[in-house]
Amino acid sequence: MKQVKVGIIGGGLMGREAASAFARWFVLNDFPVQPVLIALCDLNTSLFEWYKQIPTITQFTTSYHELLANPEVEVVYAAVPHNLHEQVYLDVIKAGKDLLAEKPFGIDLIAARRIEEAVRKSNSFVRCSSEFPFLPGPQRVIKEIQSGKLGKIISIRSAFHHASDLDETKPINWKRQVKTCGEIGVMGDLGMHVAHVPLRLGWKPKTVYAQLQKLVKERPDGKGGTAICDTWDNAIIHCSVEIDGILTPMTWETFRMAPTETNTWIIEVIGTKGGFKYSTKEPKTFWEYEISGKDQWWKKTDLGFTSVFPTITGAIFEPGFPDCFMQMLAAYFAEREGKLGNKFGCATPQEAVLSHEVFDAALLSHKEQRVVTL
Ligand SMILES: NC(=O)c1ccc[n+]([C@@H]2O[C@H](COP(=O)([O-])OP(=O)(O)OC[C@H]3O[C@@H](n4cnc5c(N)ncnc54)[C@H](O)[C@@H]3O)[C@@H](O)[C@H]2O)c1
């Protein structure tokens, strides 16, 4: 198998997720390329101990410029706080490396546009992280929608819900402050996840009306004091999208304060002749609404483990977060090799910019309490 040498910038939560996926790459059947993790950069050197379990890593550094100067590194996976996206991504591109960039692809719309422009002017292959569409359920929803079974589309709902912030004693981190997470707050954290499938299906919002909520304004700072928590906790973005000449309601929900939810990603698309829904709350279950004569009902199907890229895992099993994350990485490397074929691809820089246009309009909509036209 051809090898591609990879460096990670930002070895925290997501850096380790990526490293773990590379480490079990052999789970993929007949995959054309093998990523080999050779370099890690993080300011927090205590993370290096964990990464020392990976024998292929030969470079540990606290300077990402040193990692980028390593001629062996071909692809960078960057998972750093949002305030660093623009500079780090631009430097990766300038160094001539390929990049899988974590969302939201810049702290705001201006940053996302600058990164996208730099990608366009470069030869770097760049994609933005968004893994949930790679689960079997979303893949089935996408396939059914593309088959045209829905009739006229009545409504679209794409949502991502978390509950952990309900605990007001949870210490602050960079994701809860505008200076590091961005003014878009929860939309920066969860928004690309709800935007990817609708945008890929061509559902670009024409208008936006947003309701944004800040529920917890202060949190423990982890040092015995308190710190200002100034990001949006929850956002509901009501969009209208033109589908076959009809203005159709589409809702994007991103909630950090959603009681009982851990990492619940939802897609629901309802039409006049059929409808589909999927939620990670029931990770293997695909719901399809059907009409027969005067009867209408929801049909529930267990999909099992039917992945985009075939694996050794039996089709009777259930998929989870590490699986879809690995499938997304596989899509990145397959597309980079020109071998994606008609399989679902990672979010593009253009899709990331489009998502930012919606989040930016959502900020304006909330501020002025009006509908914003894109
Ligand atoms: N795809 C997903 O499902 C998903 C989930 C969570 C987070 N994310 C995204 O991943 C990115 C990182 O989030 P995280 O949860 O891993 O955060 P994290 O805080 O766990 O990790 C970020 C790491 O970056 C390091 N870092 C900070 N400044 C640095 C610098 N100058 N050079 C090198 N390293 C530096 C920090 O020390 C930390 O270890 C964000 O863009 C976030 O939105 C994606």
C-alpha cells in the first residue's frame, strides 16, 4: 500500500482521534493509501507522552513552523482553537502541504474567505472536517433524497445537540469565549456538522432568521475564580431554500444546552411522497415515512455497519463516532489520490465559506431581529 506521511498540529481531543484512526487503518479493506503519522506539534508537551505510543512519530515539536519545515510531511491535520485557524491553515498552504482542516475553517467569515482564496491559488488539496454524514444512516438519507422519492420537499431539519454545558460548574475552556471560539459561538463548534449535508444536496439558504441564546454568562475558570463566558450557547437558524421553484423551510439547530443529549446529530427531510430521518441517538436506525392508499406510517430499518469505504467490521454491527471519523479521513485520502469515485467526499473549502455566510447572516439577523437575505 502506498504510504502518505502525515503531521498533526493540535494534539488535543481531535488530534488524538485522528491519530487513533491512522493507527487502525488496516480495518479498511483494499484501501489505496496508508497514512503514516510522523510528526506532532502541540504547545502542551504533556500530550507527547500519549503520542509516544505511536512508533512512527519521529518529530515532536511545540512549533508548527518546525513541523511545516519537515520535508517528509505531506499532509497536515490541523485541530487547533478557532482563533488560530487562519494563520495556521495559511501557513500550511504556504508550505506546500495538503491540509485536512478542522471546522469551522476560520474564526469568522472573513477568515474563511481568506483561507478559501489561498486554497484556490495553491496546489494544496484542502478539505474541512465534518464526519457525521459518513455514518450509514446519513448516507442512506442522502441516497434516498437523490433518488427523488420524496415528491415535493416540505421541510428540512438538520440539528446537533449537546447537554454537557448544562453543568454550570463545568470550567470554562477556549470554546466558550469569543476571543478564541469566535463571535459565532456554538455555530462555530457545531455548525459545519449541520451545514454539510444540506449544502452538498444543493440547498443553499436564500434567507436567514436566527434565534441565538446565551444562557450561562460566567463559569469557573479552573483556578478558583470565575471567567466570562460570552459565546452563544444555542442557535436556531431558520432558512428558506428554493427547491424546484418552491421556497422551502430549512432549520439548522446547534445546541450546547440540550438536556439529555450527548452528541446527537440529526437529519430529517420530509416530502409530499415520502420522508427520511436519522439521529445518532439510534445509530443504526433509518426511518422512512411511506404512504400507501390512505395510510401513512414511519418504517424503521436497522442498517447495521454499511460504511462508505468497506471495512473488516461485520455488517451486523453498529457504527459510532470513531467509525465515521475514520471514514471521513478515508474520504480525504481517497479523494487526494483521485480515487473517491462517486463516494461521498469531505466538506470543501467552498462549503465551509457558505456555512460561514449563513452563520454571519445569523449574527446579523439576531442583532437586528429581522430576516437577512443572502
Ligand atoms: N470534527 C469534530 O467532531 C470536532 C470535535 C471537536 C472539536 N473539533 C474542532 O477541532 C479543533 C480543535 O478542537 P479540540 O476539541 O481538539 O480542542 P483541544 O483544546 O482538545 O485541542 C486543541 C489543541 O491545540 C493545541 N494548541 C493550541 N495552540 C497551539 C499552537 N499554536 N500550536 C500547536 N498546538 C496548539 C492545544 O494545546 C490543544 O492540545 C477545533 O477547530 C474544533 O472546532 C472538531
